[in-house]
Amino acid sequence: MRKLKFLFVATFFSLSSFANAASVDCSFMSEVKISSDGKWIKSETDFMALLEKFGDGLTLKIDNALLSKLDSGQPFFAGETRLGNVYLMGSEMGVEGKLINVDGDELTITDGMCTVGFGG
């Protein structure tokens, strides 16, 4: 009986951790570089250049607790990648994403749209 209880508890926790897994997939459409003194350096809207930089997009694993913040309509920090910090915001259009990277005195802001998936 003790083994059965342990098996039930272990199965419950593994299923609940699976249910709490979520991922965000972002596809980027434009990028802006700004200097630290506020000067606009350049914009990138060339789809092929962004495709070369990001491939199929950016996938970020997140905690479901962050998903409730999408309903607020306010931007929030969702995670960090090697390319920069990811911020998300829920809107009427869906989930907007921004990848922000600071390199020296340049700030790069990449805009995109994201989808949220559960269980992965």
C-alpha cells in the first residue's frame, strides 16, 4: 500500500509539473538600434536579415505564473536569452514580444509577435 501511495504522489507531481510548463515562440518583424545618447542608428525590416539572425524564431520556456500577467496589458520581463532580455505584453492583437539587448553604448530593440504553448 505504501508503494502505491508513493507511485500516486510521484505521478501526480510529474503530471502537475508537465501541466505547468509553457513556452513562448516569437517571430520578429523589425529591429531598431539606438545609441545611449538617444540617437537613432538604424532600423532593420528586411525579413531575410531577421531570418538569418533568429532562424525560425525564439523559443523561451516560462512559468505559468507569468501567463497571468498577459491579461494585465502591461509589459513584463519574461526571461533572458543569449540574444538579450525578453519582454512580453498581452494586447488585443495577441502577445507582443520585445527582445532588448544592450551592447556597449547601443540598445537594440527587436519587435515581434508571439504565441504561447502549454505542456512543452
